[in-house]
Amino acid sequence: MTGLVPIGEMLTQEAEQFASHRQWRRAARSYHDALAYGCQLRRKGNLVATLQGNAVQAMALKSLASRARQMDGEAALMLLQVLKRLRPVRGNASESLQQEREWGSRQLAEALRERKSLRGVLRSWDMGFERIVGIEWEWQFRFQPKRAVFQTFRNAMEELAKEAALPHGRRRFGLRAPPSDIFNQLIVSVYYGVANAHTRRDAYWEIAEAQLAIASYSSQNQGRLPSSLSELVPRYIPNAPQDPFSTGPLLYQPKGSLKAPLIYSVGMNGRDDGGKLLPYSGPATDKSDLGVLSLAPH
Amino acid sequence: MRHPRSLTSVAAVRLAWGALSVALLGTAVILAVYDHYAQQPPDWKPAPPSYPIPNGYDDFVAAAALVPVQPNESYSLTEAERAAVLARARLGLGRVCQAPSEGTGG
């Protein structure tokens, strides 16, 4: 990890510090900067840049969602505007895969022009294959027609980018048919998780927006919570927040397990597990939903 | 006087060697031709990347260089150092930003 992600972390920590002192305007600015940084960092970059940008965005969104209840209505509205403004530039999976396709094509074409072996290319992409790619594969790499390998890479990435543009439920995990050459079989499989990583980020985005909308609603209604998320429409948010992991809206429990409003996505398994969230930001398990626990108001 | 059977055997052996040599040579030629074909690099040429000047990404990288990230991914900064890092990163936020499309990009 380079120092690029820690900068996003520092911006988020700065926002949390301001928030803990109820300096909402300054906190809102820091949250804005953290999210804008996450959007900028990945702009037109390769997969590494995309993942760094996504990590920063997710970090800021989780913090924002957890602290929304502590905010005053004005700060919450201000941050809702920030999320609305940044939404079009936050980046998506299909775009990321297209960018990676161009980056990868450039790297591959240059390496092959320099007569580098495919094994050498795998090593230079630093995806961990050097540990599993043995010398016994050298002949396979040697005799694979390089132009065909190159074209297969471009076609496979194009297909993955198209798949990633589909809603989560209609997406295929991987390609219609595996690539015929060993190089692409290894490389392309790395990109299978890109779409899901973005869907997770999208879910956090929707949850943060919904939590902010609830905070605004609550401050303008003497602390009362909406009975359903549709009560927030259209005054606070234009549409009921959709769950990117399902075909329905995000799920809402006005009094969640900690007597706080809980908004959650069904997560990877596509099933409502009753709002059972993981206590840490690890990979989703088969029996968990995706959400953020709210901190109690000051 | 030569035995006719010996003559036939010698000729057969010579013929076999000849055929084998031709086959080996042919295989070598085929392999060489195939290898030449297989090693042809793609003729795809990307458009040269154009970056904004100044590029906000350069400010991010400069700010990141001020963060001494340890191998265990931890870092420790004084308030003043932290402020300098964030100021440099914010400079980049005010500019058009484009991540590199060359090199490792990370």
C-alpha cells in the first residue's frame, strides 16, 4: 500500500474529529474532501487506482453513515447535497474494467514488443502469480500466439465490462467461456470480483444517503424517525434508496438491535438475514447483511 | 561379391535415415515458422495519454510521499506533518486529476 489510501483515512479522521466537537460545517467539508479524493484518485486509472479510490470512498461513507444521527439537520442536508453532487463522478465497475482493459493492453503490447515472455509479463503485473507459475508452464507461454493472447485479453475484458454494467442479480460471475490460453485464464480471473466490490461501495453510498436523509427528517420532526424510507421521498431524497444487491429498496428497521435506525442491504447472498451485520469490515459471509451501525446522538 | 540382401538392408537404412532427417528438418522448420508467427507482437498502438497540466494526481502522490508508511501499513505523523500532507492533497482536489495510464499506476 502506498501513502495514497492513508490520505483518505486522514481526511475521514479529520471529519470525525470535527464531528466529535460538533463543528459540523468543518466536518462536512472534510467528509466532502475525503469523498472527492476517493473519486479523483481513481479517475481514468487502472485497477489499483480504482481499488484505492473505492477504499477511500467506502471508508468515508461508513464513517458518514455511522455519524449521521449525531448531526444537526443542516449538516445532514449539506452532506446529502455533497453525495448528490459526487454521485456522477464516483466511478462504476464497467468504467473501471474498461480503464483496466486499456491499461492492460498498453502494458501487454509494450512487453510483447520488447520480446518479454508472457511469464515475465505475469511477474511484472505483480498479481501474485509468480508464486504459482512454475517453469513447467514456460512451453505453454512460449508457443501461445502473442497476438491471439492480446486479442483474447481485450475481448475478455470487454465482456466483463459489459457484464459489470448489468444489475447485480443479472450479472454472470466470470466469462461465458473460459479463455483458451493459460495467460488469460490466470489474468482475467483477477477481475471477476471487481463488479461486486463496486456494488458494495454503491450499497454504502445508498446507506449513507438514507442515514443522512433520516437525520434531516428527524431534526425537522422533533426527533421522530420515519416509519418507512418512502417517507423521506421526495423532500430529502428523490427516490427510495435502492439496494444494489437486490431488486428492491434498502431494508429499514426504525429500531434496530441497538435501538437505533438500521438501514441495510441484503449483501452478496441476496437474502435478508434480519439486519445481522458483521462487527468488522471484513468480507461478507453467507449469513450476514451489509450495513453500518449508527452511533448514538451526543 | 556383395550379397543382394545386404545391399537392400543398407539401402533401406539409408533411406530410413534420409526420411528421418527430412522429417526432423521439416518439423524444425515448421516449429521455427510457428514460433516466428507465435512471437509476433500485437500491432495495436494506443493513443498517447494526455494528462491535465497541472495534474491533481501529482499533488496526491507528493502528499503521499510525505506519509512514511511502514511495512505493516501503519504510519505515525505529528499534527504539523499531518496538516502539511492534507494541505498538499487539498491542492490536488482543486485541480483536474487523472491517474496514470502508464507504468504500474499504483
